[in-house]
Amino acid sequence: MNRVFGRKKAPGPPAPSLDEASGSVGNHMESMDAKIAQLDKELKAYRDKLKTTKSPAVKKNIQKRAMEVLKRKRMYETQRDQLAGQQFNIDQAAFGIESAKASVSTVAAMKSANQELKKTIKNDLKIDDVDELADDMADLMDEFQEINEALSRNFATPDDIDEADLEAELDMLEDELEDDVLEEESAVPSYLQASSLPAHPTSAPGAKVPVAAGGQKVDEYGLPLET
């Protein structure tokens, strides 16, 4: 049977992960960089020898060796650039996988949240209850406004008072105040009124005693004298 159908191939080794592949490529690049650095040292040594060598034959031999070293350097640089391209592709693939996993997690979380939200709205939040609550709040705010207006009302002033009557009463009060002032001025004695008192003494002490209106004797300051 094995000769007719052949044998099933044995499974090969598992494929390396992206991290393993990235590490392997990185090691190869480091090896290439070390070889390129070593070749740069050799090229510098040949250049220094060319500056000091005067023999044409020796110079030609040094130039030939330097050319071989330069070719190897170019080969290693090409390989390093290829490895850098592979490293970039590996990193891009790893980034794509991480982004895909993050997207899957995000979608799963959003599905779970959507189901939880639907469940909450269906069981705990009803649109009729929300409308009723909003109406109750509006009614309470209207009642509160009426309470504030009632508390700020001025109870000392009746609402049926006419402003014309208030102005007439105010004019009467002004007339009464003027009459009171006139009565107070007429009750002041003549010797205390401003017109009967001189601003300065009008005679020296010992002079003739002046006589005020009405026959009352007064002193030089206009004050009545005792009799």
C-alpha cells in the first residue's frame, strides 16, 4: 500500500513566530554591520599606505587589494539593506496582527456594552417613567416659583391704592410742614430773631443803654436788661 499511495510526509518543524523571525534578522544585520566596519578599517589602512608608498608596483598591488575589500563591503551593504527590508516587513506584519487583535477586542467590548445597555433600558429605564418624571419636575418648579412670588409680596401696601391719591396726600403734608415752620418762627421772641441781633456790638461799654422796640431796655448786644 505504501508503494501505491506513497507515505504521508512527516510534519515539518513549526514555523517561527514573528518575534523569532525579527530577532534572527536583527542578529544577521548586526553581523553585517560588524563586517562592514572591519572592512572600513582595512580600506583606511590601504589608503594610508597609498599615501606613503612611492613604488608604482607596490601602489598597484595595494590598489588591487583595496578594490577587493571595497567589493566585499558593497556586497555586505547590499545584504544588510535586504535584511533591513525584511525587518520592516516583519514589523509591519506584527503591527497588523496587533491591530487586528485590538480591533477584535474592541468589537467584543462594544457588543457586550450594547447588550448591557439594551438590558438596562428595557428593565430599568422606561420612556413613560422618564416623561412622567420630567412633568413632575416641571410642576414642582412652577409651584416653587409661585411660592417665591407669594413670599416676596409686599403686605404693607394695599393693591387698590391710587397713585393720584398718594400724590395729593403728599402735597397736603408739604403744606402742613410749611405752616408748622411759619408758626415756629412767629413763636420766637423778637430779641432772639436774627434781624434784631447785631452781628457786632454797636456801642462801647458804659454808653447810653439802647431801647428795643416796645420800650424794653437792652444791652449793647441786644439782650434785655433786668429791671
